[in-house]
Amino acid sequence: MATVTTAIVSDLHLGTVSEADLARRPRVLERLLEVAEQADRLVVLGDLIELRERPATAVLDDIAPVLGAIGDATAGKPVVLVPGNHDHQLVAPALERERLAGIEPLPIAGDHPPRPGDLADRVAGLMPRSELTVAYPGVWLRDDVYATHGHYLDAHLTVPRVECLIAAGFERFGTHLGPDGPQSTADYEAILGPIYALAHSLAQNARAHPALRRNSLSRNVWKLTTNGAGNSRNARVRAALIGRAAIPAAVAAINAAGLGPFRSEISAIALRDGALAAMADVVDRLDIAADHVVFGHTHRAGPLPGDSDGDGWQLPSGTQLTNTGSWMFEDSFLDGSGSSNPYWPGRVAWLDNSGPPRLVTALEADDFS
């Protein structure tokens, strides 16, 4: 059997207002195109496009050259697009058509062909030389390797991110799932789908407040409680007050309202551990019988040197988790430690006919500094 090499990237967020999406920078795009050219198959594991900040037409106009270049680099090759939470609208019309046609339940892996007029069809039109398919909520890359964006983990994450809080509220007051929570893809979509629809709708409304469109509250809180807010005495005092008093009090109130259990710790370790535990919950509830599950969403790559299976990367079932990281410049999380930082941008998960996914860093500081 011929060797098929798959390159898996995630979270490019093309079209962000902040321009933290590095793939629009020429040297970074060159590195991404090198990856695409080396691969026999390219998998974009969610959040290819940032559709929560601006109208979709404006975003597509801005990123058309990038998508065209990727399409040229993957000419004649399969490109699998797995939508995430920030570009859920790429699959939402197809899901709605399937629901209206009575095609349920949503399997954990399946193709959802777009129709003319769909956003996904417009993306395909910008990459006409690629063999583009849309898979959702995940895709089997080998019999033993399952890949998904990973946004379903927000239904279980104990770190009080804004989207997780909204999901908890909607699960309790907007669904009839009961105390056991989501048990199927349909359950996860029932909790999270309305959030994604609202976020997309707000982005299309030029009159909506920018703070609502950008959904940056969680990142701003992180900055305020870490050295991202500055190293002055006032900054340190403010971080201490927020981290030791305001956040615990707010989380206690949230838990008392029955939306938890959430934890007040929002350190880098807490974010990693919470995300891995939540992803393990998704794998268990959806009965994903795979030796390897690859996901993105959290922007925290792993396992990396220094990580261990005991951190939660290997599940009790034996399934190994791999996170692809992102292609975003996360100034809130980068601390000057260089490419060893788990939030360093530009990682690729390479997958061959056999063996585990291999995480490789495609970017150096000179590529985007």
C-alpha cells in the first residue's frame, strides 16, 4: 500500500480584526504552503476562518488570496475541512437541510456537501483546484485515528470561559437533557448550536457592539490575572485582587446557581488539565473507539516534551489525545519562552499509514516577528 501522508492544522482564524492570524503574513503563508505541498492530504481541523467578528463577505474578500494560494498548493489533492465553533456556519446550512429531511442522528463522522450559495461553497470556489470536502463533527483519518475540532469539550470544561458559562446555562435552562448531560452529537449541537448561530448573526450586524462580536472577555480576564497585564506594582495588585477575590466570588455564585461545577483557577496548567478532562468526557460519551483522537480548539498543542501521559493525554481506555495547537499569535499566553511554549503558533500534526501523529513546529520567530 502506498504511503499517504496527512498534514493536520487547526485554528488559523483567517480574517481576525486583530490580525493575529499569522497565515495572512507572507513568510508564514510560505511555511503553510510548504506543509500543504509536502502532504498528500491536508486536513484543516476547525476555525479556518474567523466568522465571529465581521460580516462573512468582508472576511472572504480579505482572505481570498490566502485560500487561493492554499488551493494552488493542494491542486489535485484532497482537502478535508472540519468546521469548528468560529466557522460553524460552514456546515450549519447542510446540517439544517439534513434535519429537515429527517436525516438523524448526526454521526460522529460524515461528509456534508455544500450547495451553491452556502459559505462552504464560496470557500470551495476560492480553492477550485483542490478536492475539498466538508466533514463534521469529525473525520476518520485512519481506522484508528479520529479527528475533530474539539469544541464539544466546552460543554464539560470547568474553567469559567464565557462560552462555557453560556453553554452551561443553555444546557440547564434551554434543553431537556437532564442531569446526565449530552450523550450524542445531537445533544452537543442542541447545547452549542444556538450559541454559534447567535455569534454568527451578531457578526453580520454592523451595528452590533464590537465587544459582542469579538467575544474577547475570557482573554481579557486572562491578561488581567497574569503578567500579560504588565509588571508594575499596580498591575500585580490588580491581578492578585481579580485572581484571588473577584474570580472566586463570581465562580461561587455561578456554582450556587447550579451552572457548575466550575473552578476558579485559570492558570495555564488548569486550562490544560480542564481541556483534556473535558475532551476525555466527549470521547467517552460519543463512544469514539480510536487509538488516537486529534483535536484543536484550545490552541494549546500537545503532548510536547515535558508533558506526560499522566497529565491526561492518554485516557484510561488507552486512547491517546493529540492537540494541533493554532496558527494564531497568542500574546496573552506567549511568555518569551520561544517555540517550547505550548501556545507557540504554527504546529502541524503529521500522520502516516501507521504510527502515532507527529507534532512538528513549522514556524520560527523570524517568520512572524
